[in-house]
Amino acid sequence: MAARFSLKAAAFALLLTAAACGKLEPAAHDAPASAVWPTPDPASLADGSRKQDVLYGEALIRRTYSIVGPDVANTAMRYAGNNLACGSCHLDGGRRRYGLSLIGVAGAYPRDMARENAEQSLAQRVNGCFERSMNGRALPENSREMSAIIAYIQFLSEAAPADMEGRGAPAAALMERAADPARGALIYRANCAACHGANGQGQRNAEGRGYSYPPLWGPDSFNTGAGMHRIITAANFIRANMPYGATHESPQLTAEQAFDVAAYINIQDRPERDHLDRDYPDRTRKPVDAPFPPYADDFTREQHTFGPWGPITAAREAQ
């Protein structure tokens, strides 16, 4: 993938062994959740089939790799193509405020999605993550596993606060300059390598499967079609949650540092998703930071990838 961004390569060629930012989950090391944000516990449910479904759904979110991962004994159950967990992005099993929480998600679907330019069900959205963030294949929508994941999301969503402030990562103000992977490499080395490793490959769990700190690139990470492969999306998440111990209220990185380290992460090699040109069939709905063509404007792929994104946004608003 770095070859696709050859215009940037010379600027940070000597820095590529340093590697990219902050912790994306481990349940065993989750920081305390906000006192004003609900943290529903499936163990509070009355015994019965619903509790069993919700607990299984929670296990699938927190330990995806051990149930439907690429190395499970039952080959028919190998739906995830990497050893990440859904909780690698949806922190604390989807309960963390500003950590891509799953609380309230059940009520957001069906939803008109720009990537497909069509209405998508919650099950379809889950499978989008399996095919992209998990670099795998879709779960059958009538499977026990899909039913359990949806049951868990529905359970979490019952606790959704009225204003729902806190589900997604807050948007940082866009920079007037392009994100700089060379600067990002230095930020990564100082703030992120201790957990994710100098080579970005993460730290395995003691039992072998899964990660206490997930890889941010390489063959066992998300693919080029994942939302985290867009710099703005990744930077907003990093700013609100990384490195370990940071929160939206008490960030450890500036917005510019988050953009730069996200750029460094996303120029690294990772699995390629085929047919990205089919995403966003209505090009006017394509995110300004989508790192792949075609586009509905004349801005370069490099500017769409690294910014500055302000001019792209302004041109769209002027139409």
C-alpha cells in the first residue's frame, strides 16, 4: 500500500520502522467508563434464553477471534479473516462513551448508507464490519451468531440516553495543512509503540489467540475498505481514546497529532479489499477523506487521502 502513496514515501522512508498509535481495546485493560454514560451489564438479565443470547453476543463482540476467527477448529465458523475483535474498535464491548459505542445503534437502523447508496439493515451493517474491519466474510443473517450480536446491541440500546451524545467519536476541526505521516511516525514512536509495537503488529493475548493490543497494520489488521482506513475517521477515534488512558474530556494528543499519526498508520501495508471503486456509487456522498477513486470532483487522490480537506468541503458546499 505504501507504494500507492509514493509522493509521500521519501519523506518518511527512514521512519517506517517506528510504527502507529494507541490502544484499540483489550477488555482486560479497559479504562473506567464515564459516570454519566450507561454501562449496561448482561449479567443483570433474568436467567433464560434472552440472557443466553445477549451473553453470547457480548462474547462475539469481545472475543470474536475465539468464536468465528480464522483459526477456530470448525472451519465453517471462520467468518473473521483476522484475529481482531469487534471490541478492538467498539471499546469495552461497545459500552465506552466516544469509543464507537454500540449503545443506541439498534434504533439507528434500517438506515440510508452512503457507501451502498441504499437502506441497510443492522445485520447488513454488522456484515460490513465483518467484511472490512475483520477482513472476513458475511455471517448468514439467520445464523445464531448474527442473532446474538443483534440481541446484544438491542440490549445495550435499551439504556440509550435521550440525547445520545457520546456514541461516535467527536469530530476534530480539520487542519489547514495535509496530514503528515513523517510527523506521525515520531508521534507513534513516542505514544503508541509501547503497546502496539514498533512494527505496529500489536501484542498477542497470553493464551495466543487475539490481542491485548491489536495490530494497526499488517496481515492481521483491518483492510483498505474499513472505515478506520480513512484518516479523518481514524484521527477522531484516536483523539478521543488514545493512547491508553486518554478520554474525550482529557485527550493526550492534539488534533494535529491525531491526524498525523492516523496518516502514518494508514500508509502502512494491510490487506487489500477488492472493488473499492464500487463503494459510494453516488460519488457526491463519498467522504472527503476516502483514499480511493473515483471522485465527483477534480481534487487529487493525494489530497483526498491526506488533506487539506477544507477546500474539498468548501467546493462541495458551493455546489
